[in-house]
Amino acid sequence: MTNLTDLTVAEIRDGFRAGDFSAREVAEGFNANVAAAKALNAFIVETPEKALAAAGAADAAKAAGETLGALAGVPIGMKDLFCTEGVQTTAASHMLEGFVPTYESTVSGKLWAAGAGMLGKLNLDQFAMGSSNETSYFGNVISPWKRGGGDNAALAPGGSSGGSSSAISARLCPAATGTDTGGSIRQPAAFTGISGIKPTYGRCSRWGIVAFASSLDQAGPMARTVRDNALLLEVMAGFDPKDSTSLDLAVPQWEANLSSDLRGKTVGIPREYRPDGLNAEIAALWDKGIAWLRDAGANVVDVSLPHTKYALPTYYIIAPAEASSNLARYDGVRYGQRDLPDGAGLQDMYAATRAAGFGPEVKRRIMIGTYVLSAGFYDAYYTQAQKVRALISRDFDRAFEQCDLLLTPTAPSAAFTLGEKQADPLAMYLNDVFTVPASLAGLPAMSVPGGLDSQGLPLGLQIIGKALDEQTVLNAGLAIEERAGFVARPDKWW
Amino acid sequence: MSIDLQTVKKIASLSRISVTDAEAQAMVPELNNILGWVEQLGEVDVTGIQPMTAVIPNTQRLRVDAVTDGNVREHVLANAPQAEHGFFAVPKVIE
């Protein structure tokens, strides 16, 4: 019999409808995998009863001949950055430990309304700040992947959506939500051999997602196939009056319109993404990706994005600035932790609460953000960064006059070992060098697995599209997926 | 522009994060490294460039000036570290 936990979202959806298996069998299979994978630390809270309840409702609806939701019978993981009514939501912080929202985020609510069930809340970098899932208050997430040759070193699943990436590649869930501020869907997807898409800024409502950097944050799906990403994004996207930056546009039928025929499309290859010293295996995979897209019928041209080298420093002004403002809400008064030293006044309580509730990386970013926004430095840092951001965005506009999409590597290396980059914040930040520019410009971007490196670890390719053109991004992703034939999966050790 | 211990303590105070002397001392080189690195933005010619305000063109919507929710005091207070008599409770702020 088919192992139900090896199925994709589309296969579960279709098999459930066809009566090949019940929703309950699927939920039980994934619940068992989740319960047996504590060693990965991918979940902060497990909710097997929620998965079973949604499955029961799906089975009952099917038996009664009712119309089934788009995700009826499909259990998923929810990144613990999405507020879930009645289920603890922490953003992987001590600050929000014990916080139980009395409301549901728009995106998670749409997924449940479509019939999906929740397997649990997935671990992440604290407040989504990190690229390795090593800043969580609830401990590191471990990648299910190992280097070949008996090397037993624990590897990073990427970040910040590291619980999502680890859980999907270990078959603890067929799909999960992620959020992406500077690469937090794409880089973990690349590290674990799965796919993930960050849609155009404004496609998915940010309402009810714990805020990090509001002009950059976007939710998106993570799953094992491009088709699964397309169908999940259709459910997650859509206008929400509760988010002032939500785009008031109809949601396209991305799944129905999937096509790996790229004839008539032109792919741009940005030369600035090939710096001296680019990892040779990454460069070789990129060349393969170019050949695959050409094989799918696309034309290929070289393009230039001249301000690429300034994207990371721009990001590390803008994101901390917005974070310092967003995280000002954690004051020990309305929700979350409170630390009230004996005899302390209100100001002392704020400072003690925030000292105890935030981890080192979160404090570092709040302080950088506070500094660049402070009187006398605002123009030199923040205004300058917003001007450079406009130039980075203009680079993309100009490139898209010559092409329809861009192909680049997702990350400058394969997964690294836990602890390897912890001592040097700057070395960690450089992980996002290829993903941050599209975030700054609000463009849709996706990572798909391209192959394994010589150590047996997955490498990803990134596709960046024009604003609102998720379809071309998904189509190119499908063209790569069909040609890469990526079927590798981690050997079970957990 | 490099920052010193006094500046770190001032930023911490503006951020409402209490730090020990040792923590502040450790942050001086860390923050200087990051700020030194972002300062390369100063070399970009931004003559005539307007700071970006919205990544995707969008219109500011107005909503009807009407009550859309409310009467959820229990929900609002449900996660408060300390709530008393239907209010958030905080330490005394007036001597």
C-alpha cells in the first residue's frame, strides 16, 4: 500500500476525493510521523487533535456528498508566526511564551476554511530573525539531512522558516506555511530540497502574523512540488481589508494555468549574482538551470542589476528599523511576559521585561534599528537606505524590459553545520545575499531544488518574476522541476 | 562613525532594554562591525532619487467611518500579565 505520508498535497487531495483513502488515515499517518520526530525539534506545539478534527469533518462532508474545500483532507504545518485562535503563538520567543491568541490570522483562517487541518505550530528563528533556526527560544531545529560519508554533524535547516523546511523534507507534513522577509521561505527550502514561493508583496494578508519588518514581510507556502505551492498559494492569497497594504486583486488560477512550456519567454541571468569566488558547485548548478530553461523553450539573455551589492546593507538598515518600531509593542502590559523587579517603576519594568524576553539577535536588531532611526542619524542611514532601495527596485524594472524572469542560485552555499556561523552575525547575514534584493523590490520569487552537491546536500535555484507575475515564476519552477528530476530525500535517522 | 560604550548604553535605553556593563561592552564591537558594514551605502549616488515608500503601487484605502468591532474586553485582556477590574494593571507611575 502507498505510504500516505509520502504523498504530495495534490495527491492527498485527489486521492481523498477519489476514495482511495480517508482523511483520517492521512491525518493519523502524519500525526504519527510528527510524534516520532522529536529529535528534529521542528514543532513548538503539536496539535494532533486539530488534524484529526479537520479530517473527521472532511470525511463527514464527503460521506454526505457536500462540496469539499480546496484542501479537504490535507493536514499541514503552521509556522508559529501566524496567530492561531486558542493555540499558543510564540514567534519562537520567550516574550510570547504562553500567548494564546483570541483570534485567527487571515492566512491561517483561509487555510482552515478550505478544509486543511493543523498538525502543529512550527519552530522558527526568534521573531523570524535568523537564517539557520538557531535563534529560537525553544531550541535549534535540526535538518533531517546529513552530509554523506558518515559525517554525523547536525545541519541547519535554514531560516527563519526552519521548522517548516525540516518538517516537510522529513515527511512530517506535506506542506507548511512560511513567511519571507529577506529569504526566510526560499533559503530554508533550498537547504532541505523542497520548494517555496514568496509571492508579490501584498498578495497575502499580513493580518495576524507577528510583525517583523512590515514593508518586507510576506507569507507563502512551502511544499515538495511546484504544483503544491501553486494550489496552496491560491488559498492563502487574496484581498484583506484588515491589512492596509493588501492588494485588492482577484487571485489567479495558478494551478490550473501551470505550464512548463516556456516558449516565448526570456530569462535574464544577472551577472552581479556571479561574484568572484562563487562556490563552484553552485555555479555549475546555475548553468544546468539555464540549460533546463532553454530546453523548455525560453530565450536566455545576460542582464545587469548594478546595485545588487548594496542590497544586503540596505536590508540591514530597513529591516531592523522596522523591527525596532514593530517590537516596541512588547511592553509587558498587554500580552506576553512581564518582568517586574522589586520596587521597579513602569520604565524599569519595560526595560527588564524586554531584557528577559528577547534573545541576543532580536536585541541586536532592535538596537541597530533604534540607532539608525535616532535623531541626527536618520537621514544618513534610513533615508539613504530607502533611496538605495528605490535604485535596487529600478534595476529590476530595467532588467524586466529585456526579460520576463530571472534565474539565480537561492543561497551561496549548501546547508552549514549548526554553530558554524553563530559567532559572526555578518557571516550569517551573507546567507541572504541572493534572496534579499527581490524582497526589497517586493517581487515574487521561488526556490526549487536543482540537485545535490558532492556532499549529498540539496542546492536550490531561485526564480524571480515581475510584480504580480507568480504564474511565470511557477511555470519556470515547474520546467526546472521536470528536468531536474529531484527525488532525493534524507535517510531517516531521527 | 564608530560608537562607544556610552552610545551603546544610550541606544539600549532608547530601546527600553536593560543591559549590564558587560553586555554593553560586548555589544560595542558587534554593533560597530554591522554599522561599519552598512556605511558603504554612503558611496551610492542617490542624486534626484526619492526614498522608496511603497514597493508595489497601491492606493491608500479609506474605510467607512463606522464601528467594525468592539465589546471584546475579555479577549483584549485575556493575555495580559496582570489585569484588574477590567483594566491592564501596571506599576505606579505617579509618585
